[in-house]
Amino acid sequence: MESNRIHIVCSSGGVKCFSYIGVFQKLIEYNIPIASVSACSMGTILGALLCSGLDAKKLEEVALNFDFSVLKKKKSFYFLKRFFYPYATHHTPDYPKIMEKLIGKDVMLKEMVIPFSAAALDVRQKRFLVYSSSTHPDMKISDVARIATAIPFLYDPYKLDKHLLVDAAVASESPVWMATANPDLYSIVILKINSSPNEKFKKNIFSYLANLFNVSSGSHDYFAISQSPRSIEININCEEMAYNNFNITKEQIENLILQGQIATEQKLKEFNYNFNNRLNVEEIKGIIPEDKDATRAMKLADQMILNYQNENLNRNQVFISYSRKDKEWLTKFQSHLRTIERFSGVKIWDDTSIKAGSDWNKEIERALISTKVAVFLVTSNFLASEFIQDKEMKYFLEISKREKVPILWIAVSACNFEITPLNHIQCANNPQKTLDQLSEAEQNIEFTRICKLIIEKMDTDYTNRY
């Protein structure tokens, strides 16, 4: 895997999305390669600027010189328009001219320097649609922007063939599900606007409806983001600025960009300036309600999300981690594993499953995120392997702490496991009587017992840890 390469998701947020420029600038500053950009709503415009190849300085320049009057042209008797279909108060912006002014020309998706995709919601078919560089190469970015920003109650829905499209942020503010479709399993960095709780939604029916949309889409995204162990959120503080503040000043834009830079710098520090380190960083928690019933409800929802995650990520196999210097022990174990694989339906994976000519690193990555139970064949060779410690073991120790994938480790031969994180995880056999100390018959008894334990763990919801 290329070091520090990432996928980016640009969430919705109206004019507050200009803060993403600060994020882009920091990523460029630290030479962090971007594999793809997925976006919705106003995040589409900012994502398109980045993917078109604009440098850090030019990104800020086009934002500061943007003519917001093109976004705020109200229809005649606009207030009454709210009560008649299509319930839109403003004229649709002239996106071909806007993109020409921002980028230099109205480019096609195939001309993007970075692969780009944007989401829309089809209100007729009640489903998401995605327009990307790979599936719609000849589509103009102005059309994508028009589709992605068809904000209900502001602009008309966009008619395309038999589809009636609106802003996907109605149902998904942060479409992380788009980034997970990419074949390269890099970290997914989600750019989000940090919004603090308030009671402003009570002031009128339109504020109330807008808040309901936000709650709905935010809940959907909470599930989706929780499903991906690769997700990293950059939450940007944009204070109380309205998403449709078309009277925004240059000074306010500069402050938004600064906030994006600050949030990105803080997040980079957490990951030692490499998002693919996937460090075991303690997440910064929000304020937890003191109400015990509310706390229990949150924990129940979190547990349901974890269960849904395992199902949705198709965690359906056992991952065997071992040192190649201990291949003989893998071979012995495999003879028992094949039995449970054939008769119990349990899928077993180890690196001997990788076909010749395949990308070894990518195959390992795919196996990691498909694992429901991790099994370690522990010896001094296992503990001495930098690859095992820095990739496989590190990955499973992290997600095990979040109660997603249990670890079974087998003491194959004597080693200093007491000074490693394994010391805090129960061994599948007696570490004082390692497998290499046993007779062949005794080894078979141990392997048989451990196979039964694997079957049990494959059927467990993992609500209890070792």
C-alpha cells in the first residue's frame, strides 16, 4: 500500500464548505496523496476544485473572488413559491459559467486530475445515484454540480432522463459509502462541519423541517461511518454561520479556511502525520448525558451498529496470522481447519490463499476487513516479525478493543508474550504447556478443542470480551 494515500469524502454544509479549502491546503502541504474524492451538495463544488488540479494558492484565490450573487437570485414572489411545486424560492445558478470562472473551463469528469464522484437522490425511484469519472466520463462538471446542489425549498429538482434528482444531503450528508466502493483500501478521510446542538429549529416550521432533514441524514451517516474501520473524521468548527449565508464576506471565508487548516493539523497530529498509520488513538468523546437511561440507550444503539457493521462488511471468515518460519505449524493446523471449513461452513483464510500474481498487500487488506475471528500462531518468530506486529496484530488489537473482532492466540512455543499486548488476552491453550512440548496425539486434541472454540466465536455477537 502506498504510504499515507487516502480517499476523501466532502460532506454537505453550504458556504461553510469553503473551510474544506483549508483541509486541502494542509494535505498538499504534507504531500498526502489523494486517491479519490466523493462528495454531495456544496461539497461537490469544493471537491471538484481540488480534483481539477488547482494548487493550494489558487484554491483560496477562487474562493475569495467568488461572486455569491449567482447563488441568491430569488424568484418573483419567492415567499409564495414555497407553497407550490417545485417549492423552490431561488433561480437555479448558471453552473456552466460558475465552473468556467472557478476552474477555467467546464471540464468533463474524465478530465479530472483526481477521480471524482458525486451523489444525488432520485425522488421518483427513492434511491441514491452516483455520477463518477469512471461511469460518466463525458459528463460536464457543471451538470454534476447542478444535480448535487438541487437543494429542496431553495432550487428546482433536476430532471435527467426519467430521474427527478435532488441534493443527496437530504438523506446522506457524509456519503462515506461512496468511498468504500473504491478497490484501494486506503483510509477514508471525511470532511464534516461541526454543528453544536441548539433549539433554533423551534422558531418556525421551515427551521423544524430543515432540522428533521439534518437529523435523518446525520443518523444514516452515523451508521455508515461506523461500518468502516478505515474512516477518519475531520470535524471543522464553523461556529453559527448559516449554510445559505450568501452575504458571506472575504474575511469570513478566510476564517473558514483557517478553521479547516486547524482541524486538519490537529487530526494529522493524532495520526503522526500519516492517516494510514491507523494508530490506536483514543477518540475524543462528546459530552455523555448523565441520564443513565439515555446512556444505556446510546450503548444499545452502539452495540446494534457493531452487529450491523459485522454483517454489512461481510465479516465471514477466520484470519490465521503466523510467521512463515513456522509454516510447519500452519500445515498441522490446516488439516484440522479444513474439517470445520467443510462441515461447519466456516471460511478460513491465511496467506497461502493468495494466488500467484495477485497484489499481496491488497489481498491482505481485503482479508483483514473480512475477518470475524483472528487466530495467532504465537512463537518467538511471530513476535519478531515486524510485518505481523505493525500490520496484522496492530489492526486486530485495535478493533478488538472496540469489540468487533475477537482474538484467539495459540501458544505454539515458548516466547516472551508477557511483555506484549497478548498478555492481556486469554490464550486459547495453556501457555505453560506450548504445543511444541506436547506429543502428536496431545497436539491433535488441542487443535480439535481450538477448532470448536473458533466455531463458537464465529456464532457469537461479541458483546463480551476476554
